[in-house]
Amino acid sequence: MPILPIFTYPNPILRKKAVAVIEFDAELAELVADMAETMYEAPGVGLAAPQVGISKQILVYDPAPSEEKGNYTALINPKIVEMAGEEFGEEGCLSVRELCAEVKRAYRIVVEARDLEGNELRFEAEEWPARVLQHEIDHLNGILFIDHLSSLKRALYKKKLKKILDAEKSDDGREIAR
Ligand code: CO
């Protein structure tokens, strides 16, 4: 199973609203397995399909990765149907280089989704798993965690990223494929 390339901000694929999956087939299962492998390799606790350049409503997550690396959940066409409370917590993103920041999220959520076979799921999550899910489901709607920061923090980050990208360009004189 291949490790997939991760697309990073400001790649426009990250801003597209992902389309719903209608076929629950072997191809979907294969993509999910590759996404999980890519997530563990990165390493990360969640990965949404747009982050690997596929604009479909698919995510994998494992809020508490262990040595076994098999304990992830795949959600297809997930939606948050209830939200309650609020909590600040630190977030980073495999698609947002060199930034960690405090983000306000709902404390408790209810999610509806489908599994790999197309069966309907409905479950509750709280605290950290709820945070991971809100972050990943945002990706499926073209939203990044930097969108939840103040405009000042976002502007500072854009400046910092520009410096990083400029330095990389002058390092090897070609565009990095991101
Ligand atoms: Co992310």
C-alpha cells in the first residue's frame, strides 16, 4: 500500500467542498487503507481525503494511535448533527506547515456518517476525539483550522509561510510540488 502525498496550504484542493461518496466498493476500501497508512506515517491523528488530493467526503482518524496502528476509524460522508459546549485546545494540521495554535471547538458532538460498507452510523464524541473529528470534517468543507484563528494570527502565519516557501524556492531553484 502506498503512502500518499499530502497537499499543503495554500493548495486550492484544500478549499473545495468535497463530494459525497456513492459507491462503497473495493476502490474506496483501498483508498481508506492508503489514507490510514499515510496518516500513521506522517504521523497524524486524522486525515481527510482532500489532503491527499481527492475531493471526496472520506476521513480516517485515530485520536490515540498505538504501536499497532490498526485501530483507526474511517468515516464516509460524515456530518455533525449536534454540537454542545466549547473548549479551547491546541491543534496542528498535516496540511498547514509549521503551525500549532489554540482553536475553540464544541466540547461534545453527535456525528452521522457511513462506514466502508455503506452502513449508517450515529455516535457521540467528546473532548479530544470530538476536536479531531471537527477538524477533519472541516477539511471536507474546505475549511482549515487557521480559519478559526484571529485575522491577525492568520496574517502572521501567511507571512511566515511565504518566507518558508521563498527560502525553499531559492534553495533548489524549482517549485516544490505541494
Ligand atoms: Co488538518
